[in-house]
Amino acid sequence: MAAPARDWIRGAALALVLAAPGGAMAQGFAGDYLAARQASIFGDFEAAARYYDRTIARDNSRPELLERSIFAHMALGEFDRAGSLGDRLTELGQSSRIAQMAMIADRLSGGDYAGTVAMIEDGKGVGTVVDGLIEAWALLGEGDMSAALVAFDEVAQMQGLAPLASYHKALALASVGDYEGAQAIFASGAMGSVQGTRRAIMAHAEVLSQLDRTDEALALLNDSFGPGIDPGLRALQDSLESGEALPFTHAQSARDGLAEVFYTLAGAFSSEMSSDFLLIYSRIATELRPDHIDAQLLTAELYDEIGQFDLAVEAYRQVPRDDPSFHAAELGRAESLRRSGRDDAAVEVLESLADSHGDLPVVMSALGDTYRTMERFEAAVDAYTAALDLFAEPDTAQWFLYYARGISQERQGNWDEAESDFRAALELNPEQPQVLNYLGYSLVEQQENLDEALAMIERAVEIEPNSGYIVDSLGWVLYRLGRYDEAVGHMERAAELMPIDPVVNDHLGDVYWAVGRELEAEFMWNRALSFVDAEDVSQDADPDRIRRKLEVGLDTVLAEEGSPPLDVAADEQR
């Protein structure tokens, strides 16, 4: 049997302790090391940095401790500390990409472009993909534009890097006022898929505006984003339509360009790197350019993904109120608050945002979602209605608003209004499996249009055959229709897809009981009980009802509830 991770940690700590000074100091060293490792495992960078630094204060000759502390400090944006630790690691004769990244970030933050170039040329860079772009922008920072352009071209010769190199070369040319040169690259198609990214399109529009090609800039924005644009894009369009030239903002200096390097690489590596490593790239970007709002939002999103909600909330808070992306930051901040269990604080953020940005459907929708999560269904209906009223004409994007409002109506017992909303959602998105499933299931619960209901759920399963919730619905509806034998296979499949869901296990137990497999039914009910969250009991998996079924059987429970017995229920549905 493999040793648990905690045992490995204790073993590693013990090895360090054996080499550390004796007595109480050794015990303190081990305790700090264990605390640091535990914090690292859970992504608690603040605690990890604090405890690693305490171990380093006792012994700063251990490369593994220095490297882990460097990582934690960079994740917090503390590059002075990370850089000094990197220098110490180098003094020990150790080679570490993390240390070298910290040292380069520290040098770039201090404007030491010559020192950065020297590190890269000495083979002490961040990595092949990154080093060429960093060196090119650093050369521009030194004032050697010719050498910078040569460096960009060298990166473009590397396999797969031509699009990124071309994009950054265009930004570099625009940063020194050569908009014709930048436009030539944008027009060449050399950027490939990079040219279709939001920031590249906006940078291209700014270049066209600087060349007095306003109509082309407007056409680019309209063709790329259509009518449903966010406030940032709307501000660009408004400026162009008023005849105002757009300033080139995407890279006004070498420092800005370097920030863009780390931001674009975070995006390029998003499917290859873990969130904590991507966080290092986004933190370097915000260190070099604090007003890089996209990098700031990415940093906050990554903190949220890692589960560091306080850091996420603080990162979102850094976006200024007058920035076009303020609403996006506040939506993110509310979500981080909600995910950390602070629902009331999330609502407070969203209600304030609704006051200032209530003309955005996404804001009112988010407010409705939060109310619905908190089971404040009447308030949720009002928020969704406000969001729907913001649309001048029907739009496919409205399907979710109708769907969510329908759920909120159904949960209040307003079935007629709920059904109307579900059907409105299907008119806009006829093949939406979640709506098909919810409406079909609800129709069965209401004992209405049973053939249509079953057809809806069967279609939902065809569209999403691996959705445990939808497969469970099909099995459960067949059970409710008295078609017990047909229900078994679907319910078993649902339990395979969602093996620890209490509702699915409870449902499978009922189906087994209905077909006479009573021992298996009791086994599934016991499983369901083991997965019930005592602090958040689902009304669809009532533990008291499950225990009663285990005591007296499903038939007796149905009789006690005044429900028809299973065989009669089946007869009534035939």
C-alpha cells in the first residue's frame, strides 16, 4: 500500500530535522516545515511564505526550502523577497527555473534591463519560450530597437512561436510610434489565432485609429464582437464614432510590453500548466504593470480557482471603479465571496453593482443567481425580470434568464408562471438539455402531458448521455410512471455517473425496492445516508425519510404518507 501524502511529509520533515540543530530548535524547525508544506498543499501562500521564512531564518542553506519560499512569495506578488531568495539560491551554486524567474522579475521591476539580458544570455532565463520575448523587450528598454527587432524575428523562427513573436513585434513597433510597421504585421496574417484574441483585436483597432483609418477600426470591432459588447469595447466604439483618435495603450513602454509577455503566455499555457504556476505569470504581469486590468482579473480568477478566496476578493478590489471592467471585477468579487460562504456580503456587492450598472443584463442575472442560491426566490424573480426587460428584442441569450426565472417560480409553487418561462426558454433554445430535463421532470410531478414530458427527458439524455442528473431524471420519471423494470438500467447508469450523490442513491434504492430487490434497495439507502450533508440537507434526499424506509420498507412509508402503493401507482399510470 502506498504511504499517504501526510506520511511522506512527515518523513521529509524528519530528514530535515535530523540535519538541523538539536533540541527545541529542531522541534521548531520541524513544526514550521510541516506547517509550510501543509499550507503549500492547500494553496495557502500567505501561511506557506510565513512558515518557510521561519525555517529559512534557522537555516538558509537548504535549496528546497528556498525554492518553495520563492514560489509562495511570487504567488503573493512579493518580488523583492522572492528575488533576494533567488540570489541566495544562486550563491549556493544551485540552478532553479523558479529562482531565475524570481530574479528576472525582480530585475525587470527595478528597470534593470541590462541585468535581465545578461542573465538570459548566460543561460539563466525562465525558459526557451519566454526568454526570447523577454530579451527582445528588454533590449527595447535599453534603447536598442534594432537589436530588439532582430530578437523578435529570432523567436518567430522557433517552432510554433511565430504568432506570439509577430504580435509582440507589432506591439513593440506601435510602442515607438511606428504604426505603419505594426499595421503591416497585423495585415500579414502572421499572428494566426493570436490575432483573434480580445486584446489583439483591441490593439489592432488602436493602431488603425492612429493611422486615421477609423472606419476600418469600427468594422474590425463590429465584425469581431457583434452588437453584444461589454463596456470596454463600447467605450472604444463610442470614441471612434465621435471622431476621437484612440491612444495606443496596449504597450506604451518596454515595461508594458514585458507585462504583456507574461500575460499572453499565461493564456497560451492555460491548458498545460496548473493554476498556481499560471498565477506566477499573471502576478509578474501585474507587478510590471499594475494597470493591466486583464492581468489583474486573471490573477483574481486564479486565486479563486485555487480556493484562496480572500486573496481573490482583494485582487478583484484593485480594479478602479471608473474602469470599464469594474463590473466584471465586482461580479468576480461577489462570486468569490459566495464561494467562501459569505452570501450576504456577495448580495451586498451585487446590489450595489445593480445600482451603478443595472443596465447590464449580466449584472441583474448574477444578482438573480445569488438570490436563487440563497432560496430568496421572489427576489430572484424580480432580478431576472429586470434582466429580461433590458433586451429590446428577443435574443437567444435570454434562454437562461427564462430558465432560471422558471426555476424560481416553480420553487415558490407558481407552476403556471414557471411552465410559461420554461417554454419561453425552449423557444429560444429548443435543444437545451437542462431546460428539457427540468420541464419534463416538472410536468411529471404535476401529472401533466406525460408523453411530452417523457419525450423531453429522453431527448435531453440523447444530447447529454453522461449527465448524471439528466439520466437520473429519466430513470425517476419511468419509476413515477410505474415502469419500474425500464427504470432500473437508467438509475444504475445515473449511479455510475454520480456515485456519491445522495439523491441518486436514494432513487436507485426505491427503484430496486419496486422490482423486488429489497436487500439491494437497503444497501443503496444506506449509501445515500452516508453521503447526505448534515449541514445542508437536500429536500430530495430527506435522511429521516430514508431511515424510515430502512426501518419499515418503502411500501409502509408510502402508506404512511397517503401515497398509492407501488403496484397501484403503476396501474394508475397505464
